[in-house]
Amino acid sequence: MKNIKVGDTVYHNYQMSNRGIVQEVYNVKTFYSNSAGTFVKSRRVKFLSELDGKIYDFKIEDVVKDN
């Protein structure tokens, strides 16, 4: 589990020039699961991009925290 919180600087995995500051971290209810497991909430991140000033919404697995 990633420890990303509001105010952290993050990069998008597939476009490392898209860097921004986290505005919100939230959970989304899922409507799918594997046959043996339970329903797990997926975590998402909204961040304000320094590249173009837009707010992007990605799965938490698709962002990398800047140290």
C-alpha cells in the first residue's frame, strides 16, 4: 500500500514529466472481484499538474511519490 497523502508531489508512471501536487486521495467502491475474494475498494488520487495546470485523476498504482 502506498503512503501518498495530500500535499505530496507525485509523478504519473507513464508520463514522468506530468508532475503535480496531490489534492485528494479517496476510495471508490468496486463492483467486481475474483471468485474467491471479497470486494475491495480501489484508491484513487487527484493531483494538480505543474505541466498544464489541469487536475488529473488516476489509480494510486499509476503514480509514483517524489522523495
